[in-house]
Amino acid sequence: MTKKFGMLKIVQRNKKRVICLCDCGVEKDFDYANVISGRTKSCGCNRIKSMSDKKIVHGENKRSGRTKEHIIWHGIVGRCVNKGNTSFPRYGGRGIKVCKRWRTYKNFLADMGRCPSKDHSIDRINNDGDYKSSNCRWVSRTENMGNRRNTFFLNVRGKKISLADFCSKHDVSYPALHARLKRGFVTIEDVICEKQLSV
């Protein structure tokens, strides 16, 4: 029976050296004493994988600093877990949690993948639900504005639409229109007629 030590299976022994087949498929020459003592456990592939995992855990260590995905994940955990976080009252303070799987960045990245663009951010489909893969998606800044609890919604000729979507569709200034509507200076019907917009 062929002996196996860690990921290494001894194929041939010659005095103090052995040829081993690693689980990854690489066949290599090793010092026999190091293999049987457990000091050498693989051809080196296990060490490379371990270093890669550490990079993922620590923001991926890219030259430009932490990746956008790591910054977003760090923010999610912080506002749901850290009572000292300024956003905690709106998240963890009202019962929103991060699922157990996402307490590890590597799992978050595996489930969500890379952020599609600089304009995208993470969004919870159910605004009162937890951070987990079934309740999260990548959305653009405009889409995200439409899912906030304080989103300003309009009733435009029987259709419910967020002010952000309305402004984006018709190239209207959101801050200016929001202020005018909130203060009662105009109605949405006035704006539609004034600018001759189609709804």
C-alpha cells in the first residue's frame, strides 16, 4: 500500500529522497525526513492557496488599496454589528443583520461577484430584510435611490414612480424639483404641462 503524508503520496524512494505525487497532480522530489515528519505537506500549491486566501481576507491587497467589494462588505458588517458605527441605528439598531455566511469576506465575494461598475452599489431588495445573497443585488446609483426608505414617490396619472426615476427619465434636476414639490410651489402635473412631458 502506498503511504500518504498530507497531500503527498510517495511514488518512489531513493535513500534520503522521495518522489511524491501531490493531490494537485504535480510530481516532485522531496527530502524523505521532511515528508514523513509532516514539515512538507504539499508540493507548494497549498501554501500558494493559503497566501491567496489571506489576500482575499485582507482586502485583496491590490496596489491601489482595498477593492471596492471589500470596502462595501466592510461597511455592511460595520453598520449591522458595530454599535459605535454612525449608521448602526438605521441598520443593526433596527434589527437588520448580516447572515452568518457573509461574516467572511470570501463568501460575500463568492455569492455577489465583482461590482459591475464604479456606479454600482449593494442594495437590499427588501429594505427591512437582512444582508444575504437572496436579498441583495448590485444596482446603479439611480436604482438604489428608488429603494430607500425615504424615497420620494409620485403618483403620476395613476402610476407610482420615484422622483429619482422621473427626473432621470426626463432630464430634470432632482434637488430643484424635490425642493419645489416639498414646499408646495408646484405639483407634478404643473411640471408635466410646463415641460410638455410624456408619462
